[in-house]
Amino acid sequence: MRHFTNVHDLGDLHLALQEALEIKKDRTKYVELGRNKTLLMVFFNSSLRTRLSTQKAAMNLGMNVIVLDVNQGAWKLETERGVIMDGDKSEHLLEAIPVMGCYCDVIGVRSFARFESREDDYSEKIITQFIQYSGRPVFSMEAATGHPLQSFADWITIEEHKTKERPKVVLTWAPHPKALPQAVPNSFAQWMVAVGYDVVITHPEGYELDERFTKGATIEYDQMKAFEGADFIYAKNWSAASPENYGQILSKDMDWTVSSRQMAVTDNAYFMHCLPVRRNMIVTDDVIEGPRSLVIPEAANREISATVVLKKILENL
């Protein structure tokens, strides 16, 4: 594997899952694989789980790690061609990227959607430029339209807790005070369909995700109906994804907050969320603190998903 931006890059999913479970039993089994290799982690946005889990994964593999916070520890970067750089941006990404590539063997990039242009966000301009110009293997630590490391960890978590071969997994929209990207729900839907689960996506009208990520899933606008008989509930907010309403908040309907009312119609479902979570907007205290909450185990599995991805990249250097 050269680059990792979505589920299709991972190759044989069954083998990837077996690798994940193997690594979880012995996290430093491949510690010599990354010896004298350097990972550069480039953050255009804030991070807690991604930063810690990916750095820990690199350490599991014996790698050196450099962390660059673009907005705090470097020159402000221009990303557009043809711009007269007479503002506050002192360096262009097209020079910065190949320079970064000089100092490392692998690059991880985290760059959220900007909501300035749907076309720009959905073309993944930032991570695509890293792939084109760095000369190094590049993996996504969350991009404008996807968060594959999170979804890989979510899948591992479901596999560890499922009691039937093909569980019903529901992705539900929930209210939030800010406009959030579609990256996590896009990836989650894409991965859950790819691994063959019974996937239902529920949200108010106007919050339809791009079909390239949801094809194969059932769309249900009635949240209570969607929750019926579910084995896993994955709550997440996202702003409108359609070209005409891109990045907008169309609803803050608190009836969509996941509570014991909705969970009561499931098949004793587990609750999942990528974190950080707005309590009592996305989910009530009693649900996220309850015995069926998996938010901490899935966060822990971020280390495992990142270790597998880095292992696959290192094996092909």
C-alpha cells in the first residue's frame, strides 16, 4: 500500500482485520519494521485522538516522529495557484510540501473541509497535493470528505462486539451548534457498506450525504423507525452536503438527540461516537455513560487502525 485515503486502499479487508487483531495482542511485534524511518504528521486542524493514537502507532513500529502544527509552528501557507502573495501567508504549499518530504519517509495529513467551496473540498485539494508533490507515501488523518483511520477503528470495534454475522448498523444525524464536515459520516457509511453490514442512515431531509459514500445503504428519514432492531447506533452531526446548501445548518432539532427513548426500540444496541461529543446535543449523559457505550473502546482502537496502516505502508517502502 502506497497511500491511504479510503477503505479501497486497504486491500483485502479480511486480512486487514486479522492484522489488526494480531497487532492488538502484541502491539510492538513489528517494532523493527520502522527502525530509522521517520513519520511526519502535518496538522492543519486540532486533534486529540488522531495525534496521540497515530504517534503511538508509529512508536509501536519503531519510527521516529515529527509533528508539525501548520497554524501554530510554521509559516502560514498559501494553497492556491495564481495568487499574489501580498497578504499574511508567507509560504506556498507547493514549496512547503517537497521540503517536508526531504525530512521524512511517510507523511500523515489532517486537513478539514473549509466550507468555502464544495468543489474544492470534495476534490481533496490539500491531501492530493501532498500525494502529488511530496515524493512520499501519504495517509489521511482526516481530510475534507473522509476519516478512514476512524472508520477502520470503528469497524474493529464492531467486530469485537457483534453477536451476529451481519449486524444492523445505524448512522444517525444529531444536532450540533456548529456546521461540521461530512468526513466522519462519509467514511463510516462507506466502510460499513464495504464490510457487508446492514447499514441504515437516518437524518432530516436536506442532510443527504454524497451517494459515492452511501451507495448500498438504506436511507430512512424517520429516526425511530431506523433504530428499530438496531445492533449498533453511530451518532454524528454533519452539515448539509448538497451543492445548493453545502456547509449550512438546516436544523437543530433536539428530538434527534440520541436518548434512552430511541435506544429503547433497538435490539439492546451499542452506542458509538468518534469523539469529541457535545453531550445532551448529540447524546444524553445516560446513554454515553451507559454499559452499552463503546466510545472509549473505539477511541482505543484508533491506535490499532493506525498501526496496521503504517505497517502496510512501511512494508512497501
